[in-house]
Amino acid sequence: MPFLLAAILFGSTFSILFRLCQKWGIDRMQVIFFNYVTAALTSWASILWRTLSSAADLPAPGVGLPVTALLLAPVLGFLFMSSFIVNDHSVLRAGVGLTTASVRISLVVPVVLSWLVLGGPAPQWLPVGMLILAMVLIALSGGKTAGGRLSEGGALSLVLVFLCYGICDFLLKFTQHTVSSAGGSLDLLKAMIFLCAMVLSLIICLLRGSFRHCASEGDGAVRRPATDLRTVAAGVFLGLANMICTTLVLKALTLLPAGVFFPVYNIGIVTVVTLTGILAFKEPLRKAQIAGLALAVCAIIILFS
């Protein structure tokens, strides 16, 4: 339980930080890159420190991981990075409420696929259905465009968020299951995923010219460097939160079945983000959101009863 609660707290920082970056005009793609630089360096440094402190030889990058995990690490790195990108675009086009709800509704994918593919216990359909209904209530009460309807771009971004996060969560569980069954190192798996995500995000930043162009505001009278201290600081903070959250998720998945972990983890993040929106950003809490949160609490009680 402590690992699950800590994962919820750190997992909630992503949407909040992206919202702040949008408000402050920070290049979010650079933040994503510096996030993975931080996460990768910290992960590999941790492996190096433990190896040297135990007077053992530093393992080669592939030692301790089965072939399947080595092949899936770049895929997970791509999905990790893509999740941040589509999340950022969805917040711009559909709002924080709808985006966060879509991310959490994606729990259907890992819960069902873990049951079908990994042969895990069947999900508790009643509380899972209640959680999905809670997400629908929250999504329907989310912010809309000035015309009262969600734009096509906003709807598409929500679908991409749903698919990207759902597939990423399942592959993370599948890879963790593969590595644990083979007696491999979850720390090495995490470091490989972050390294792949860092390289891919660097390629995108270079293609965009993020590090050589200057960003301008308004008519160009005010200019600032393409990379500044705020961008690096936001990326470092996100990287540390990302690394800690991933570590906690991997640990919690070894202690809890996917049918319990993913519903509670997802609705917990929605609750934290919603409360943060009310207290920090002065966002009103709609009646449907209150009903959704109440329904979620009831579902969590059933899950642990």
C-alpha cells in the first residue's frame, strides 16, 4: 500500500507540471528531453554505485535482461516519450480535465490484457465498471470549447492519449512479468527504457531545432534563449518524479495484482489532480465530478474489502 500511495502522488505531478509549463511559456519538448536525461543518468548512476560498492564488475547493458525485455525497451521508451507529448497536446486542445480522465480510463487496456495474455486473476468487474463510470462522469463534466463542443483535434488527441497510455501500461506490466520470471534486474530494465526515451526525445528536439533557435513572444520585441534555466529545472524535476514514479509502479506491480493496482492508481491520480485544480488553480468542482469521485471511493472500498 505505501508504494501505491507514493506512486499516486508522484504520478500526479506530470499533468500539473505540464500545465504550469504551458502557463509560463516553457518549451515542453525540451522539458521532456531534460526529464529523460535526468531519469537516465540517475538510473545508470544508481546501478554503477551499487555495483562498485559491492566490489563487483559493472555488468554489460544486456546482462540480467531476457531478449524479450531488450527488444521491448526501445518500444517502451518510445511510448513513454509519446505519452508525454500526446498528453501535452491534449491539454492544449481538450483541457486538463478531459485529458486526465482519458489517461485514467485507459486502465481498461492493461487490466483486461493482463487477464487475457498473462493469465492473471480475472478483474473484479463490478468495481472496475464503477471506476470506468466515474471516469465517464468526470470526462463529461470536463471543459469544452467556446461553442460547447469538443473540436475534432481535441477528440483525436483524447483517443491518442487513451491508446498510448493503455498500451504503455500493459507493456510495462508484461515486460516486468517477463524480467521477474527470468530473474532479471528491474533496475536495469528501467535504466534501458529511460535511455531509449532520452535518445528519441533528443532526436525530436534536434529535428525541431529546439537548441539553436530563439523563441520570440508577440511581434518579436521580447526574445529569450531557446533553452533557459527554467526549462532545465522543470525537466530535472520531472525526471526525478518520473524515475521515482516508475520505480514505485514496478515495485507495486510485484506486490499487487494488475486488477487492483491500475484502477486504484488511476483514480487516485484523478483525485489528486482534481483537488490540486480546486485549491491551486481555483477550478470549480462540477456536480458530475463530485458524483464521479464519490463513486470511485465506493469502488476502492469494494476492491479492498
